[in-house]
Amino acid sequence: MEQRCMRSTYHGIPETITSCHHPTNDLVSQAAIPCVWFNYQKLRFCVYATTEDSKASSIVFHRLDYPTAHVLEHYTSSQGYLSIQDVNEASARWQENEFDIPIPEFWELLKQHLVAPFFVFQFFCMLLWCLDEYMYYSLFTLAMLVLFECTLVKQRQHNMGLLRQMRRPPVRMYVYRMKKWTEITSRSLLPGDICSIGRSKPIYRGQDMTEPIVPCEMLLLHGGCVVNEAMLSGESIPLRKEALDVAHYDANTKLNVDETNLAMKKHILYGGTKVLQFTNNVTTVGRLPSIPDPPEKGCIAFVLRTGFGTTQGNLMRTILFSAPRVTANNKESMLFILFLLCFAVLAAGTVLQQGLNDPTRNTFKLFLHCVMIITSVVPPELPMELSLAVTNSLLSLTKLSIFCTEPFRIPFAGKVDVVCFDKTGTLTSDALEMHGVAGLQSTSLVALEDPQQLVAPAALPTSIQLILAGCHSLMALDGKVVGDPLETTIMSHVKWSLRPGDVMLPHLSFVPGPKSMKIVHRYAFSAELKRMSSIVVLGSSTESDSLGVKLLSKGAPEVMESLFASIPDYYTRVYKHYALKGCRVLALGSKALSTRDLQRLKTIARSEMEKNLEFGGFLVLDCPVKHDTTDVIQELKTSKHVLVMITGDNALTALDVAKQIQLASHLNTLILQPSKTKEDALVWVDPRFDKASTKQLPFESNQETMASLAASTNLCVTGDALTLLTPAQLQLVVRHACVFARTSPSQKEAILDALNQCGFVTAMCGDGTNDVGALKRAHVGISIINNPDQPTTTPTEPSSSHVVKFGDASIASPFTSKQPSIRATCQILCQGRCTLVTTLQMYKILGINCLLSAYVLSSLYMYGVKQGDMQMTVVGVVIALFYLFLSYAKPCTRLSARRPLTRVFCLSVLLSMGIQFVVHLATLAAALDVALPFVDMDDPAMHPEAKFRPNVLNSIVFVVSLHMQINTFVVNYHGAPFMQSFHDNRYLAKWTYLSYSLVLIALWEVFPPINDLLELAFLPSFETQVHVTILLALDTVAVLGLEAGLQYLTARYPALMA
């Protein structure tokens, strides 16, 4: 059976599947076993025995599924595989848990490349040229193509070798099968297995086991882990993973393994991540009474996905099978080639018509020449240029510590209209400064004149110290406190220290109050709920009886307001006072719990536990703006990009930061939020007078009103308002708002979706952990890694491979920057513009040369104009090197307000091609007039089918044609403001002057051996040489001047010309 498997856009190349696999007869009857399958790009596609597809006449193959969408109770009640038959069936269904990347032999890979459609087409073209007696040219072109394919094969082998080196060797670990713990290799793990994550045993001597690696994707069922996911997200901050507790979810809730689901993500161990710490001494949550503890006392997990089916495997597939070539627009490029093909067919038709009317013409040679005219539309240099565009772009970005897993997105970066930024950790530093706690009432210990007064951390009451020290997700690792930067800042200011096992001890043991505090349960921070809580047990010492159990909580003030039993009348005034200053404000709360039955407490719903809290004040922190954020924002504004901030922080804080960095530049500000008087109504509120109804404007969903407001006012939209907007209203709002605040991850996605639907090309710059959804929705997603000390594994020397390695790439976005700065955004946009312009100018050059070739091979061919074999070969060398040096162009270091052209079919490009072609056509016609008096048209050598012999006509046409092709590269090299200038591209400039010199040396016969080599006839007179020289000069000046004028018009009237 042969199947044609087409890849998704930009991912790899199509393959022909020559064989499908069938399981053994005793397994075909099983519904769970595919009855037919094939493997494509390391994934298995199959037809199941019980599906309608297997019975239909047209068989549809589906991607092999994994046990990742069952109700949660399915996983907690699972006991693994209960029989050998179950294991055999699972083994027949899923592949081994390993990244099998065999490196094919050089000749095997080369054979694949040589049978690719483009190479076969070019080989066919070379055969045609051979039949027309152009042996040297054909062999040179064929050698160039084969050499290029050999280079690609060696590069592919090298990249595969690097990916193989990234694989971790298998280890021995325990798996629960047939109701007992059995030791197997991690390679033999199957989806549905119950396994232990702990102290794995090495298989090979000298294997590093200091930090165990999660061998596949798993759901944590019992115990707890601290992991480092830097190999997937690039972020090296340790993360806490908790066992799944079905009591916290609805009965019918299904597992969701999508990276954007932050609630489920905390239970999932991703393959390739390092286990820094593990424990299985959790005696309540996640306990599995039906499964005994594993022999090495590790955590218990359910295997979800293995091998290339995991998130790590998907990242490896992205790297391994990304598109090898970049184009500005695949569909438009094909239409452009078809457009040129029409001219070639028209020229070939003219030659065919005249040839058929001439009885002396050889019909075979006539048809051969017509086919050659048509095939000249696609030059052999085209794939080389497209591939070089990828390689040079990736290497340029790699030198800037920017890594790309999807090269096809680089041209999109050149088209970006809207740039969106997260705030915390992106625009502002994550090195927070803690100012203190506000909103406290005056007591005998703390005398305050105004609730707005800040109390320093050292002077805080014990009750507030407990909230700050006990409500967090930090962990003690190797003697250090690690975790979220905000929480590490808080912990460094309180009088408590964190010890292993989530135990906190006071710095001064003689101070009255609890002598220890242990976190027994956490309600993790949720971007949707905008808060986190923890249950702590207070003790007189680490070993003594409990002094009480408390719930400690912190979160967004406007969210926490409804959770407090009572709030002071200054509540809103105090927190808005600091939010308006750009501070990060968190409301603190706590309550004593009446019961000490921890098991019962953990079964109570979170919403019930976080009720009737006692207000504990406002924690005030400052997030300073990164040193170069304002400069980058100014550069993006100068380049006429629309800038948007999308943050989960408070609206007032976000607006203050936006004004600091001049993202919001107007004096007046309005915030769109739900009305407090009308249900489901939205109003624009001035934050300075939010209680004054006269300062509120009703929301009107029409373009004129929104545009009028945005022209003089900074518009901010809250997450609460977003929930009330219809899709049409959202698309209207995103066109004009500059700040979106208190947004959840799903709302960030919706904002990017709306911008995309409005027709904008979007870029999103944010955190590779919290902004995954928005980064994936954007055309250009950029993860900023805020740990610059994290070593990169990709070498940055010019000669190094551009293959991206784990730790450099992120599953969150196609671009990952190891610079803790948004400067990477400008660098990616600059590179995108350079690549886009390079690709478009390549198509312009292709179009002009195609039109010239069609004219030379048709109209001039009827005059007996031919080119010699050596002439064709020299032209091929010259053009190939021009394409090579063209790809060496580097982007400008700063963005320009002028936008590059994004389409081939626009007035500017078509006019440019038309004008240049007309000028070149006129030059050729004039050259023909100069040469014709010196040739005898009745000479048999002038017959179209005669063998090539040097004469004045074909020598002048050769010199003029070569000069025009050089002009085509020079004129269409755009340079500033998108790429380095012509003279800064030293290789291109030197080769241009060398090529011009070759033309003049041949024309003026300075060195006769060159004329002999080029098969040129000596020109009859000095006047002829002068006439031709003047023609060359006029052609050069005309096309340079007209193109400069056209570019001026394009810059002046972009709406018309682009």
C-alpha cells in the first residue's frame, strides 16, 4: 500500500509512505489495537479495528492517541497493567519510550535528496541544455546542484548527531505491573503504567545519576517533586509538582495536558525535566491505598505519553523537521512563478509558431528550444538562496542568544504590526523591592498616623509575619530558598527561615509566639482566581504539639475584598494609592481553623476555606522597570508599531508602568470596567474619580467613538470587562486599547486572537511559563528568559550549526531569548525585515531575469543570437555567487518607521519589474542596432539551428546581457533601512565591482585571453566599443535613477504602492 503523506504548513517535507504495518492476527480483533498504521516524522498514524474509517472505502488515518483525556478518577483508581496480555497489547500499540534518531548513511540521504521533485526538474533541464550542445554549462550547473545537496546532507547528518547527543540514556526504575513492583528499563515504559519516580539505577557504567531525569510524561498521583523544566521552557526556576487530588475537582472533570492549563500543569511531570527533590511521605493527599509504596520510596505517577508523543518529543520533532527553506508567502510565490511562466509560454509560443512556418527548421530542436524557454522560469539558484536565507537568519539570531525552532516565522517578524508585552518579568524586573505593609491600624506595638503609612518588615506584628512567611510556594533546596522571585523577596525580609519539608523556623527563638510553622497544604496560585492560600500548623517547637491551624492567604486586593469578613473604610483608598504609583499590591488575610483534622480540611472546597478571612493589610512591593525597556519602547514607537501591554497585574499599577516607559503617552486615562449600578453594563472610568458618576462614560461599541477616545486618552481594559464583551466588541476594543489589566491566561489568548482576526500581524513578548497560550496565538511569540546565568548549549561561532538544543528552545514559543531584556524583540523584528526584504528582492531579480531570458531566447534567437557553452557557464558562476553574497546581508541595528513590502503582487514591485524590463529591453534593442550592420544575416552561421560561432552580434548581446544581470542585482539590493548598505556588504560590493570589471575588460579587449575564454569576437571599431559602453552606462543610470524614484514614491505613498 502506498500513501502520500502531506506535512502541515512549514513543517518538514511531504513523504511517500511505501508500506503500512499490520499487527499479528491475535491482536487485530482488539478494539484498542490499530489494524493498520504507518509512521511519519516519528509519529504513528493508524486506523482502528472498530472505527468506521476501517470499513469505509476512503480510509482516514488518525494520530495515535494516548490516555490523556479520561476523568481524573480513572487515573487515581488505576492499578497499572494486570496481565502479560495487557502489556503485550500496549506494546503493540505504542512505540518504545525513546527518541530513536538513526543517522542514515550519506548515500542513502543523498539519494532521497536527488529524487526530490525540484532536483529531478533541474536535472531534466540540464539534459535539455546538453541536447542543445551546452555541455560545460550543464555539467557545471549539475555539479553545483549536487554539491549543494551534499552540503545539505552533511548538515542534516550533523544536526541529527547533535540531537542524538541530547538524548538521555535509559535508567532502571520500578513499575507496578501484575500487582507488584517490578524493575524495568525506562525504555520499556508504556502509557498506562504506574511507575515510581525516585532514585533510579544506572544501566551503563559511569552514568550520571545525581539529578534523575523524568523519562516520559507522567501524572503525579502520590508524593511531591521539585523539578527544573529548563530543558523545555528555558526557565531554570525550580517548580513544585503536587499529587493529583480529585477532591479539588468536579466529579466529571477530565485531564487536560495542554501546556496552557496551569491548574493541571502542576500535577504533570514532563519528560526531560530534572527531578531536584522528591518525597512520598504525604500521608493524606494523593495517597493510593491500593498500591503499596515502591521499594525505593519514590513518588508514584501514571505514565501518560512516551517517546515522540511527549511535549519533549514534540519539541524535538519541531527542531528535526522544521521547514528547510524560508519564503515570504508560499502561495504568493507559486502564483508569481506561474505569472512568469505565462510570459515564458508566450515567448515559447512565438518561437514555435515562427519555427513551424519555416520548413527548414528541425522539429525536435524547435520543441527542445521551446521547452528550454519555459523551464528557464525557475533558475537552479532558487533553492540555494531560500536555504541560505534560513541558515544565515538562524545563525544571526543565535549570535544574539536568540533561538528559533520554527524558521518559517522569521519573515512574519518583518510584517509585525502590533507588539504585545507582558509586564512583570518582561517590561519590569523580577528583582522586586519590598517596601512594607500598609493598611494596618495603630496598635500599642505599631503607632500609625495614617493607614497609608508603610510599616517596615522588621516592625510587623507576628500575625502579619506569619502570613508573609507561611503563604508561599517556595522550597528549600541544597541550603537555598528557591522559587518565585516575588516570594523569595518576601521571605528574605521576614524573621523566619525555610527548612526542608516546608517547615519554617523563627530567627529568634526567644521572641513570644509560635516557634515553628509547617505548611501542610497549599491552594496554589491561580491566574484565574488571582490568589493563593496555604494551611499551616503552628507549634511551640518543631517536634511539639500543635498550637493551632491557620489558613493564610494573599492575592489581588479587588479579588480578596469579597473574601474578608469585614474591611476597613480606607480599604480601596489605600491600595489604589500605591497602585497609582506603579507598586505591586497584595492583600493579606488569615483565619484560625477550628478543627485540627487535616484530612477533613483538605476535602473542603477551596471556595469554602477562603471565606471570612481577617484582613491583614496590604503588602507593597516595587517592580523597577528594566534599564533598557524605555529605549526599546521608544524605538518600537518610532518604527510605527502599535504597542500593547497585557498583564495580570492591577490596572492602576499597569497604567503607571505604561506611562513610565511611555507606552501610554496621553495625559488622560480611562479604564473600561463593569458598571456598579447596572448589571452587564460597561463604563469608562477615570481612575482619579472612580466614585464620581459624572466622571463615568458609558461604553459605546462604535468605531468613531473609540477612535475619538483613543486619540486623546490612554484606554485600559480590565479582565472583568473582557468577560462582558462580545467577540465583535472585543475586536473593536483591541484596536484602540493600550493596556489590558487583571487578565487571565485565557483572556490573553482571546486578545491575541482578536488582534489576529482584525488582520494584524502580531508579536507577543512574555514569560515562557505563564504566557504560553498568548505566545502560541501570536504570529511571532518571544519568550524572555530571566535567568541570564543559565548556560546556553548552542555554540555561537559563525561556523557552528544552527540546530537548536534543549535548554535553548522553549515549548512556549518559536523564539526564545536568553537576554533578560525586551531588546530581543527589536532584534527579531530587524532580522525578520531583513529576511523578508531579501526574499522579495530575490523574486524581483528572478522575475526580471526571467523576462530577459524569455526575450533573448525568443526574439533575439530569431536573429541567430546564441550564447556559447563557456559563456553560459561563466554567467552561471557569476549569478550563483551574486545569490550567495546577497544572502550575507545583515539587518540594520535599529528599526525604521518605513515598513518593508510584504507582497510580491503589489504596485511597487510590479512597476519596478516592468520599468527595469523596459529599460533593459530598450538597451538590448539599441545594442542590436549597433551590431546588425556588422553581420551577414544570410550567413548559414546565423541560422537559429546552426552551431554557435563567435560574431559581433552575439558578442555584444552577451556583454550587454551580463551587464544587465549585474545591474539587476545592484539595483534591487534595498540596503537601508532594512539591511546593511550595499558597500557594508563587502563580499557583494567586491564581487559587483569585479563583475563590472570583467564586462569592461571583455568589451575593450584589454586582455585578449579573456575574450578567447568567453568565446567573444573582436569588435570592428573603437566607435563600436564606445557606443556599447555608452549603452551600458545609460542602462545603469536609468535603472538606478528610476528605481530610486520609485522607492521614494513607495515610501511617500505606502498605502498606494504597497
